[in-house]
Amino acid sequence: MKSVLLGLGSNNDYNGIDSFDILKNACRDLASFLFDGVYSSVYKTKAMYVENQKDFLNMTVYGFVADEMTPYQLLDKIHVIEAEYGRDRSKEIRFGQRTLDIDIELFADLTINEPDLQIPHLRISERAFVLIPAIEVLKKTADVINRDKFKQYLKNLTSSEKNGVKKVFPAKKFCP
């Protein structure tokens, strides 16, 4: 099995489903191929990059995929889940609002830098909305190296960046 860390976010409803339930449903969908998942709490965060939009709900999931799954196969599965909740990348503004965004933050110890896939995620070190929930789930795993690295990234962020991330719902009551 290969370990993966995924970041999930939503700030736009879809067909009467609010962002909270979109994340909850996405967790259920991910559980069909992500084994031994550890789910973070849900955090409310201010939008970055394009700030004139609704706040996001964010979380992370750490788990394992089958040895034969490649990062590109995982990306394809993620895109299917995103599309189920109305994401159409051809019609969105980069860093704008979205019904569902699932990023591959880590995939085992691989490094990939291709136009359509970057692992580890290129902006992970500047995103408190990923680091805070990632540290939460990594505390429950044996992945000490990434946990310590993420703690250092978080330490390097300003207090205003960290303070913009507020826990709104505990993990134990949220995902499978």
C-alpha cells in the first residue's frame, strides 16, 4: 500500500447540497479506494489568492491506496469525484470559488513536477488551511517526517495566516 495525503475544499453549493455535505459525500466516495483513512476536522478558512469570494471549508485525509495505483490514476479518480459535485475546470477562475477541490498533497515519497500534476503540492508550505488539518491527521499516523516538516512550514507562516483557519466541526462526527 502507498500512503497519500489529500486536501479537500469547497465554498460553493451544488444542486442544493451545501459545502459541508459535499465534503462529507466526497469522504464517502474516497473511502471506496482509500484504505485506513484518517480524516481531519473541518476548518473554515478565508479564500487565498482570489479573496473576493465566500470562505472555504477545508480538511485533509491521510490513507493508503493499492500498490498498483499510480498518481495519475488517483488524479483521474479525484477528477471523477469533483465532477460528481459540479466541478467543471474549463469554466472556473483559477483559485476562484468551487464546489469541490481535491488536491494530492503527498503520494508516498514521490516527487512529480509535470504541468498537470505536482507532488508534493507546490504551494503546501504557504497554506495554513492544508497544514493545520494535515498536522492533525499526521499526529495519528507513523509519518513523523512529514508531520515535523509541516509543523516547520506552519511555524514560518504569519499569525494572521494561521488565525484565518478555524475548526468548525470535529473529525469524529464527520467522516467514515
